[in-house]
Amino acid sequence: MKYNFRPGPRNLITDVDNIRVGQSENHEVWSGTSVVLFDSGAVAAVDVRGGGPGTRDTDALNPSCLVDKIDAIVLSGGSVFGLGASSAVTDVLASRGIGFPIGPARAPIVPSAVLFDLLNGGNKNWGDKSPYWDLGRAALDNVSLDFKLGTAGAGYGAKAGPVKGGLGSASSISGDGLQIGAFVAVNCVGSPIMPGQSSFWAWPFEQNNEMGGQPIPQAAIDFDSAGEAWTGSPLDSLLATNQAGKNTTIGIVATNARLTKSEAQRVAIMAQDGYARSIRPVHTPFDGDTVFAVSTGAWGQDIEARADLVNRIGLVAADCLARAVARGVYEATALGALPAYRDVHGAKLRAKK
């Protein structure tokens, strides 16, 4: 097997076979929804590491459970209200005859995760009906191979430490056809940027200037190795850049390799390292950090070295997710009081060039 991976033609999760993405936003509410649709269904698993998750239908992804394939995944802003977006996707897919067959009925399987953007300055006075059912329907209607990054979809109202968060994606394709992609809405407590620098934590993984051509960090970071108090230190700045309880990074890694649910679960676990490579701190009590892993195809079905295949997919998926996190922040534009990464650090990126 050859694993000389390069970004796919779009450098998006849609470089993986049988995946389309749709997004919608409400520019008054400052929130949005993303739908990842699997044209032929997908084997899926999930790994949740944050202490404050908001999810739906994730128990069905346990390898011991009956459901063998899912139809879509919804990522949304809106916290608990955002789960209404997955209701819309479920309703519409059922009307199209898509879903798990139970006699003549169809029950679409649409696992979902939400992030907290209720205090980002948008108008949340929607009364007794939130906008998320309509956002979910609109996102499903918009599915395509191409989609916008940054201030878009589920990342529209997101915050990433000291700057605007956003929607990111990336892909890696091997010379012999193994496809891996990542898709993420970045709304983290921690920072994606190294303290005192303009570099992303994920800078070593950049491909083809997808993060603007990241500068190499110019100095080591002093983490108070003498054991002094954190106050005023770079570590303290990491912990103080956001308000606890108002966050979550939610993402998906996908491959065209044929995986079992157990193998997909291992890939999801390994892919969580992509968050650790791109956000610090991560998996805090205040985040709901979640990674779905999906398998959409039959590539590698005859490969006997299954553990080696899963290991390589998990490794590349983690790097791909780290790149997607940084791309989501890099592509974001300012919203309200949240500055964009390029507004703050763009001059240093231009100077590097």
C-alpha cells in the first residue's frame, strides 16, 4: 500500500466519495447549520471528549447497536435549540424514502452535534419557535460538492479563543486512491494560535499555503518552568481567552475505505488528536468536543492488514482535522466584536511572503 498523501482537488471533505455538504445561515441570529449528506449511506462511529456535549442519536453509533449505516450528520450552532436542525433533515429525508427500513416506514439516521453561540451578539429573541428547523431544511436543500469555509454554516457564530472561529475542511488523498477528509466547526475555549506568535498550533501540518503560508514560530514559549503562578504567563493567556461554558468544537472525519463500526470508532478516537494538535487547551470541562468518523466506500476491502489500515487512516485523519481547524479560523471574517485572524495577524503573514 502506498500512502503518499496530498490534498484532494477541492481540499474539502467532499473529496471523499459519496459526500455532499449543505450550509445555511441566519444573518440576524448570527448562527447557522451544516449538513453532511452521504449519498449511499455510511458506516459511522463517534468519540466525545469534551465535558459539555450537545448531541443527538450518538448512542446508535455504538458498535453493539443495530443501526449499520447513517444517512447524514448535522452540525449546528444554537446549543440545544440547534438540535432542531436535525429534526428538519430527518423529516425531509423520510419524505424522500430515505432511512432505516422498518416495514414500509423509513427512519432516517441523522446523528447531530451542536455548539454554543447563544451569547455572540446576534438576535436570539425568536420567541416560541427557533430558526433551526428552517436552517436545517435550507442546508439540506443546498448540498453540493463545493461550500464556503470560515464564517459559514455551523461556524457562522463561532468563536475560537481570542478570534473569530469558523467552519473548516481539508482532505488527503493517497497515490493509490485512499481518500480521507475532515470537516469541523471551531468554537473552542482554548486558542488555535500560539501565545505571543502569529502561528497556528497546527502550522507544521499546512499544505499548499492553505493557512495563508504560516510563519515558523520565532521563539520558544515560556510556560513558567520554574513553577511560578500562571497569572500573566502565556499559559494564563490561553486559559483566559474565552468564557467557560460557551464553546465546543464539533467535527467529522471521513474515508472511502471500507470500515466496520468498531474500526470507525478507533479512527474517531485517533482523530481527536487533531484537536490536540491545533487547539490548546482542549477537551476541557466547558467544551463538548466531538468527532464523528464515517466510512463511505469499499476501498481496501480486500486488505488483510486491517489494524495497519486503521492505524494509517487514524493518523492521517488526525492531521487532516488539525488542518481543518486552522483553515476554519484562517478563513473566518470578523463578526461583531470578534476580530478575524487575518485582521490581527495578516500583516505578519504578508511580511513572511
